[in-house]
Amino acid sequence: MLSAFRQGTDAYLDYRLIKAGSFTGFDEDLAERWTIKHSFYVAVGGLRISNTSYLTMEGVIFGITEKVVDVDTIPSQRAIADKSKADITVKMITIVQVRWLLVQCIARAISKLPVTTLEITVLAYIPCMLFITAFWWEKPYNVNEPTLLTIDRPNMRNEDDRICRYGRLPTFINCSLEGALEIFEGNLSGIFVLAAACFVFGGIHCTAWNFAFNSAAERWLWRISSVILCSVIPVLSMAMKATEQIMGMVHWFIVVWIGGPVLVLYVAARLYLLVECFVGLRSLPSECYSTVVWTSFISHV
């Protein structure tokens, strides 16, 4: 989610700046046909000037405004969409499947039929999936063959470091870590997204508070882990934000001596919930095998 939030907001901001004509010398025809998909295409390393160097958004803007990059070699929106391995059909099928699971769980609850912890765990990931899908709706997926651009100065890469970045692409882990660092450095919008995600994700797990577990110990561990998911990361991030302007020593004490154990505790809680949702299937109530009578939801049937 951190990766989706970071990439989505950056792509939208770049798109709005280009459309608003904020960059002097930017090609007007290219600005007219520039879309959010283009911004995502740049973010995933879709525009390259060699087999080892890809352009960042800053590099693209610099190259175009300085008349270094041939704008005719920048692909169209349809060409970028053709490179993506996931079209709108695949996305809609996924959303339909998610909605079916959600409707089925709601129907079971209305029919007084038990829901398993595995189903609750899957439900907890649905808001995360919808959030990521919304922010990455225009993102091309699994682009294996980038677009090689034509440049007017062959030695451009050695003239200005702003034009390109060397090394591997900004992978999912890299973007997530960058987003996390921004949050812990006091990005209020990032803190809000993180807190909301933790409340929703942990809150859905809390709906299994009074479920039938195989032992009292498993029930209490589930409850404690669910509360940890709801609270520890938002509290930690807000504490770091509150102390960053007070005293450097206090701030780093929270980061190192409190943040470390809290993150370990959070990971342990996540692992327990993940394991328990499968372990709990070893002995289910007989009602879990009952299906919903859908005709009971239709009047006069």
C-alpha cells in the first residue's frame, strides 16, 4: 500500500504539472497527449536511453525541455497499454470475485452461519487490494520490453546526472521502503494513510473476537494480535512525528529503542494471525460446512 500510495500520488502530480504547462520549453503536442499512464510508465522504468540506463520523470522533463530527447520516440497511450499484462477485463474479474466473497460472508452472517478465520483474513486484505487497485489503475503491469528513446547527444548521460539513474528499477520493496521512510520522517498524508490502513486491517480481524476457536489461548492470542495490528504502527508513527521537533535524542530513542521492538511485535502478530487462520481449520463447527440458502433473501419465495 505504501508503494501504491507513493507511486500513485507522484504520477498524478507529474501529470497535473505537465498538463498545466508548469515546465517551460516542454513540447506542447506531447503535453497534450500525456496521460497518467505515461507517468506510471516512466516510474516503472519504461523509458530508457540504453540497456542499463532508464529515465526518471525529472530526466524526461529535463530531456524534453532541453530538446535532448526526440519526443516522437515517446510511445502513445495505446502503445503503453499494449505492453501491460493486465487490462481492464482482468481487473474487473478480480473485483467481481472479491465482491462475491464479501457478499457471501455478509449473507452467512445474516443467516447466523459461522465464518471461518481464514475468510476473515481474506476479507481483511480486500480493502488493501481495492486501495492498491485504485492507485495503480492506470499503471502498466509487467512491462518486459522498455522503450528505447532517441537522443540528440550521445554523451548526454555523462553531462547531467539529472537525466537518468543507473542500477536496478524502483522495485516494490524499494518503493515501499522509501514510502515508509517518508512516513517516519513526518509525512502527514502518509501517516494518515498508514493509520487508516492499520485500523481497517486490524479492525476486520477484530470481528472474529468471539469466534469459536479450538482453545482459549488461541482466542486470546487472536484478540491481542488484532489489537496490535490496529494500534502499534499508528501510535509509533505519530509519536515519532510529535518528537521530531522537540529533541533529537528523544526522537532517536523512540526510533531505535522503541520502534525496533514494536516492529518485531507487529511482525509476530501478523505471523500468528496468518498461521492461525489455517491452523484453526483443523476442527471447525459443523455449521461452517452449511451453505447459504439464497432463496431466503427473496421475498415470497
